[in-house]
Amino acid sequence: MTGGPAQRRGLLAALLLVMFLAAMDSSVTATAAPQIVTDLGDGAAFSWLLAAYVLAVTVSVPLYGKLADTHGRRPVLVGGTLLFLAGSALCAAGWSLPSLIAFRFVQGLGAGAIQGTVQTMAGDLYEPHERGRIQAGLASVWSVAALTGPAVGGALAQYGHWRGIFLLNLPPGLAAVWLLARRFPREDVRSSTRGPMDWPGALGLLLTCATLMTLLVQGGTAWPWNSVQSCALLTVFLLLVLGTARIERRAVEPFMPGWVWRRRELAIPSLALGLLGVIMTAPMLLLPVYAQAVLGLGPVAGAAVLAGMTFGWPTAAVFSSRLYLRIGFRAAALTGATTVTVALSATVYLTLSDAPTVLFVAMSTLLGVGLGLLQPSLLVGVQAAVGWDGRGVATANLMFCRETGQSVGAALFGALFNAAGNNGIAVAAGCVTVCEERVAAGLQYAYLAGVGFAAGTVLLLLLRMPRMSLRSPAKLGQEA
């Protein structure tokens, strides 16, 4: 893909803008929950507003990756952005909670095109030594979106109307589409694979992920984890996994082809990024709760503790390219995973020693540094190991694994926190009571599980990931 500096800057601005909108909408409805439930009712189904969005993103990312390789990046990204904006407009017009959930699914289908294709285009537009800086920009977008999404949602719900949350996407989204149309360079779609689309495989993936999402959202709340319903859903999920894998093996043009998992330089980073998705949910979900319930901070200051992670991530990503260019992708990823393990372990120790708040901020920042070194090393390493006509699928597989990891992590750490915390935060007769010891225990158990996943990531990279660097063309020059 060609294009001058000015053209690339304009295109990068459009990419960052659409990525920001997709990232913010994953959390923007959380603080507007009371107003939405008041207007539309059926508060028991509110959790599906986020679950439907995440489900649509997860199942559609691999499909869009295949389309981007066979038909080019531009139609996929422009079409996905327009679908995201159409879903936003429909959400603003939602007349009931079921309709709003359905429209959030439509919105998530558009966001799936955005998330995978933006990362793929970053690999197309920039050389490996430049991608650390671009990954820092994309990480900054996610960090800002994570902080501003709940704030924007709460402000609009309190001072305006919750429907404005979705209407807010339209002007910047249309501006991004205009930039994409003007700045997107002409593509040479070199892929010769134009077989029938693998719709049976896509349906199998949708049903598989929907079953898993239902199990994670409803398990432990609507029914116990060891109930008949949970066991039945788990059984159905495993059968669907086997059935979908069989469909993909027989498909002429599978949207998740076997070479993605047969090549270690692609499969191991995908598994590692899935573990990263699990790990990153523990601090995002639980650290602000701990900061307010145990450290005695207010909501804003409690969020500032987590802000250390959102600052450390993009900062480390800026320097990640220097690291993986010097020591290779595997060693750089190992450095990041080890740093994550140390940060999580140290945080557990801090909860046992009555440490000051500043140390929690420091460990949150160190955790962000580890994540900021780990993700770019895995992502850029995979993109460098495939050609143009395989980069969309390989990148989408990484995003799919990360999204799946985050969904599993949210359920797992929430369950551990609730089990160990044993109702550390309870509401009775309109009053909120907090048991600091139980909240601290809940965080400790969740973080200890996170340490286990981080240590597992270290072992996975150390024992199974091949040594990869830009100086090893025999590995990196292989086409998909």
C-alpha cells in the first residue's frame, strides 16, 4: 500500500477516530444504567447491553479479517464504520430493552470490522520499526476511551438524555468515513482466493460464542455455577466447539484457516494474547472497587489508581519497537509478560501490608508497562510473519483471542471476587456497608489467579514461541 506522509497522517487520524468510537462504546452504557432501566424497564436484562456488543465484536472479527484479505481493507473498514453508525442511530431510537440489545448487537458487528481492520492497516501502512509508535497511539485511544466512556455516559444521562450517548457517535463517525474516502490509497488486492464465503463456519462461531457468553453472563447470577443450566450450557458449548472446528477443516475457504494454528509463530502469540485478555480484566474491574472500599478514595481518585495502567501501557508501547528490534519479538514479549507477573504479585503483597496509595499507583503503572511491551511484540511479530493476503486473517485471529480472553476474564475474576469477598459490599435498607477485609480478600484471590495466568504466559512464550526477529527472513518471509 502506498501513500505520502500527508496522506498517511490523514488516514491515521481517521483510523484513530473510528477506533476511539468503537472502544468507547464498550463501556459508555455502564454509568447510564439507571436512566436506561427507568425508561425501558426490565433491569434484569441490562447486562446484555454490554454482552451483546462484545459478542458481536468477538464473532465478527475473524470474518472481517478474511474479507479484508480477499476484498481489500477499504470496503471492509468503510462498510463496518457505516454499520456501526447505523447501529448507533438505531440504539438511539430503541423503544424497549430487547430492541436496544438487538441494536447493540448491530453496533458491535460494525465495531468488529473496525477493531480488526484498523490493526491490519497499521501493519500495511507502517514498517515494523514504526509500528511501536502506532501501537502506542492505538493503546492511547483505548486508554482514553476506557476513562472517558463512563464519564461521557454518566454526564449525558444526568444532564441530557441517555439516547445522546449513541447520537454522539454520528458526527465524528461520518467525518472519519469522509477521511477514509479521501485518504485511503488504492489497493492491489492480490489474493486469488475467491471461493464461497464460509457462512456455516461463521454461524457455528456465533452459536459457540453466544453459548459461552450466556454461560458467563447468567452463571452465578441467574443460576448457580454448579446448576443443571450451567452444566447444560457448558456441554452445548463444548459440542459446538468440536462441530465448528470440523466445519472449518472441511471448508474450501475457512474464515479461520488451519495455517493460523499450525504455524507456531502465529499460534503461540494468539494464545498469549488470549491470556493477556484474561489478565487485563482483573485490574480494570476490581482495582477501582478496592481503591474506594479499602483505600478510602473517592470515585475520581479511585479511577486515578487505574489510570496508572492506562498511562504505562501506551508509554511502554512507544519504546516497544526499540526493544523487539534489538532483542527480537520473543524476548521482548517475555520481558513484558515477566513485568506483568511481577506487578500483579507485588500488588497482592501490597494488600497484605497496609501500603500507601502511591505504591498501588506505581504497581498499576508497572502493570501497564508490561502490557505495553507484551501486546505490540506479539502483534507486530505476527504481522511481520505473513504476507499482505494473510495479514487480515492473522491479525483478526489475535483480536478474536484477546476479546474471548476478556470475556472469560470478566466472568472468572468477578466470580472469584464475589466468592472470596463473600458480599464485602452489601446494600441493606438503602445503606451500603463495606467490609474491608472481605473486599481485600476478593482482590487478593483474583490477583493471585492473574499471577497464575501471567506465569503461564511466560512459560508458554519461553517454551513454545520460536525465536523471531527482523533478521530472520527464513521465518518472517513465509507467506500464508
